[in-house]
Amino acid sequence: MKHNTIIALIAGLLSMASAHAHTNGDYPQYASHYYNTPDRVDKRQYQQQQRIAQGIESGRLTPREWAKLDRQQDKIARLENRFKSDGWLSRKEKRILNKKLNAASQHIYRLKHNGRQYPVLPSYYVDNRRFD
């Protein structure tokens, strides 16, 4: 009897804590990490931009390669904006964006590791996107 009472008490406390988290607004913030795909898409695009910038700064990307990657990133951003125009992303749209981002990631890797080197430029050239 005592054992059942303790289990019931613990279960009640857990359900109250869970209900509190849902009403307190904590759940959507926690869930957004996993379910809010636009944020994940934006994060991947940001990370890819960082990889491209690192490749330019290290001289592993030439200006022509950078231009190709930049156009590819712009194309993905335009596609994402078109998909988001109705306010949300469908599963099909998420799948398409994910495939495009995967291809872009592979493209970045291939161009950074193709053996071509370019003289290392000062970082202010990278920030202003200026190559002479």
C-alpha cells in the first residue's frame, strides 16, 4: 500500500510538472530546436557561409569558386523564401531544401579540397566581398 502511494505521488508530480511546462511556454522553446525547420535551415545556411568564408581566408577557395558557391547559396535562400511565402514549410519543401543544402555542403567540401590555392587575403576583403 505504501509503495503504491509513493508511485502515485511521483506520477502526479511528474504530470503536474509536465503540464506546467506546457502552460508556461517552456515546451515550444524546447521543441523548436527539433521541430522548427526554418531555424534549422537558416542555421545550416549560416554554417555553410562560415565554411566558405574560412575557405577564402585560408586561400583554399579561389574567387571564381567563391562566386559559384555564393550564387548557389543565394539560389537556396531564394528558394527558401519562396517556400516560406505561405507562412510555413511543407514536408516536401523541407525535403527539397535539405537536399539542396546537402548538395551545397558537398560542393563546398569539393571546392575547398581540390588542391587549388589562392594567396591568403586580409579578412577585410572577405567581409566586403572584394577580390582584386
